[in-house]
Amino acid sequence: MTAMSEPTPPSPAPSQPLRWSEDEIFAVMSNHARRRIIKALASGQGRTATDLTATTGKKLDATIKDCCILAKAGFLQMSPDPVDGRKMRYTLPPHLPITPTASGWELDFGCCVLRV
């Protein structure tokens, strides 16, 4: 039985902040598992997809798929895990408009504010 390998990281994030359309924001954030991934990574500590499965409540392959969707849209960054180079570590990119609040985190996209 072979272990499921994680995908290769996308090209590096642009130096300028990304601009998302309302449709892109709602399409990506409409999924509860993706919002949970963003919330889990809001502290600034990177995690592997294996670590995030408990957060999403999904199996590993479904969690990896959600991470890839978030990364492709520019909501996550992927890099090789320093502990286990076979895995990818997911983090929030520095251009993501996330701010800590008394009750959690806010992502202000201009057209909407997502509270996680």
C-alpha cells in the first residue's frame, strides 16, 4: 500500500497583494472545511494536511484538495515541511488581510469581512 503524497507547491506568491473578486472570495470561503483551515492557520503557525484533518473533519485526501484550492486562490502558501520533507506545510500568506480580534480573527476583503 502506498502512502498518499502531497502536491508540489504552486509558484511563489506575488510581491503585490492579490485582489479577489467577490465571486472568488465567496467560492473559496463558502466551504466550511476551508474556513476551518484558515482559522487553524490564523495563529501564524504552519501545519501539514495531516495536522489539519482533525480541524476539517475530513479524510486526508479531501483536506489536501481543500488546501490546494486555497493555495491556488492565493489564500495559503505551501512549502516543504522541515521535519518531514515528503509532506507540505501550509501557512497563511503575508498579504492575506487577517487581523486578530477579541473573539478570534477577521479577514477584511473590502467587499466583505469574514470572522473566524
